Amino acid sequence: MHIARITSKGQTTIPVSIRKAAHLNAGDTLTFEVKGDYLLIRKINVPDDEYLKGVSDSLNEWSSPEDEEAWNAL
């Protein structure tokens, strides 16, 4: 079992042994899903599709600190 803390900014470090076992590298994209009292983290492969990249980039307009604060209350 590995233990990590979450910072006040909601960040954590995935231990090296876990990153190696899961083949995780800098820049990889992860999804998070809550199942009861479990947190599932999965690596996903984002396709090299220019349309999807454009859509993804446009969604960043909702990633301000104010938006994060508003969504945290939900």
C-alpha cells in the first residue's frame, strides 16, 4: 500500500513505483471516478484528432479559480 497527501491546492504525487507499474508518464491524461468509497483513476489515450483538441482547448474557459470555487460547492 502506498500513501500520499493532498496539498491545499488539491495536488498529490503518484509514487514512482505506481507510475512505473501503470506506465504513467508526464503529460498523460487521467480520468477520475468515485465508486462508493473507492476512487478509480484511469489513464486514457486522447486521440490525435484536431477537432477534439480544439474542443478540449475551448473548455479551458471554465478553468479559472472562480469557476473551481463555484463547482466545489456542488
